[in-house]
Amino acid sequence: MPQSLTNNRIRRLFNLHKLLRDMNPHSATELAEELSKNDASINERIVKDDIAFLRELGADIPLANKHSGFKYKKPFSFVSAADGIDFEDGEDIFSHLEQLYNRFPRLEALKIDQLFFSVFRELRPKEKKLLSQVQFHEVEYSGFHLIGDFYRYIKQAKPIFVNYQPFGLTERNILFIPQLLREYNHRWFVIGTSQMRENPEIFALDRVISIKPAFSTHFPKKPIPNLSRLYKDILGVSLEGEGPYEILLRISKPRAEYIRTKKWHHSQRVLENKETSILFSWYLWPNRELKTKIMEFLPYIKEVQPPFLREWLTETLKESLDLLKGK
């Protein structure tokens, strides 16, 4: 790791990252000329040093020659760079990045990976490294590198084309305005408005093949819902049926304590806490993620409301029993 990481260099690294993100080859001379528009002291040697630094962060940048320039061989984001950094040395880097963003919040290059700072504040990587006796549930996720790109398009409120392939279905190319990034159960989703559906479109990032900008004239004028508000009443990402409703579950103890001490949702309340059971309340859409949570606590459920949810649970259990009996 370089010993000196000044604010000027951090700003330059973000601008270099922005140039390399287009996946096209650039010579050191071309990169130096572009970066010198903001800093006249930039030369090819400085550019090559910065490229070496990006490689240390995990960027796949092949060596260049007279026939080929520098480029990312595969997409790279500062959001995912944490996996390749020794935080014992690297925490200073992210402290610099955070300070620079706080001082220059409107700097476009920094907006690309602003999401990283909120993640970094929560993880406190230096403490994580020192606590070797504490294990984190780390899950490899193929869509993580797209978070920074989607976040940038959300901030710009621009339409994009998303090449998407659901499990077991053919690939689709969809015109889409991304509005919300949401994580649930170790998977990231982008939610927004498409020209194909009235309801919000939901894409799991691990199934996104590619994205590219579109012209605003491609997108027909239609009302854009406030998804941030809508999703406050949703567990997970699925938007199904009508809602939200007050959901009531009575769970027998001691199993109920797992729900009481690890809330499913911010709307969770305890209505009754009896010796043998707890009655919980949520204000939620009755979607598949909620239903999965409910099934997780069978056979400890003693009461379910509203009635349609109780009927769904009864019918699901009957179908499962018939299946097990070979009917």
C-alpha cells in the first residue's frame, strides 16, 4: 500500500476509476491527458502508480502495451474492494475516503460509490479483523459489483436498459428506471418502474447480465410511485396481493422469544406477553417472504390473523400433508 494517500490522490483515483469503468482500453497518455483537466501535475508515471494501487484493491487491470491500453478486464467497484484489503493497513484509506466525501458531497466521482461509506460505518473493519474469535456469515454473491452502478443511476434518475435472466426463463432486455436498492437474506435487489408492468419491477442483482443507459425519450410518461415509502411496509421485496394489513401471530414460548429478541420488521409490536405465549403484531403486505417466516415457526403458532392468512396456512398444510401421503 502506498504510504501517502492525500485527498488529491483519492479524488484522482475516483476519476481514474470512472474512466476505466467504460471497459474500453485507454493508453497512459490518454488517461493522463483526461485527468490533467482537473490537476495539471498529472503525468503518465502518476497514472501508472495509481493503476498499480487499484490492482492492490482487487481491480483486474491487465498490463498494457503499444497495441492495447489499460482497462478493467471485469467490472470493479470500490463497494466490493473491501474483500481484497488488509483492513489493518486499509482503514486509513477509507477514513480518508469518508472525510473527502463529507467535505465534497457534490463531487460526482464520489457519488458513484457513496453506498460503500454506509456499509463501512456499520462493519468497522479494523475491529472486525482484530476480533479473530468472532465469525461473520460471509456469503459469496455474484451481483455485488453492480451495486455502485445502480446507485449512480438511481441518483441521476435516468432510465436504463437491463438485460435480465430469471431462473429457468429466457433472457429479457427491459427499459427500466431504478429507484431503490434493497438487501434481503444476503441478496441484493434493485426495484423501479418499467414500461412492461404497472406494478414495480424487481430484479435480483445476481441475475442481471448487463446494464446500459437509455435516452429519457425512450421511456413513456407514467406516474412514478414513491417506492421508498411503499417498501417501508414490506418484508423482503415481493409486492403481492393487497395491503398492508395488521398481521397477528400468537407463538408459544420459548420459541416466541426468538421473534421478540430478533424483530422481523420495524413495525413489530408485542400485544400480549403471557406465561406460555406472546401475541405479536406487524403492519405488512402478506407476501411470500412473510409467509415463509410464518412457516418457519410451525408448529408453535397458536393464532393467525387476518382470516385469509389463516385460510392460506390451513390450505398449505393440507396440500403438504397430501403430498407426503402420496396423494
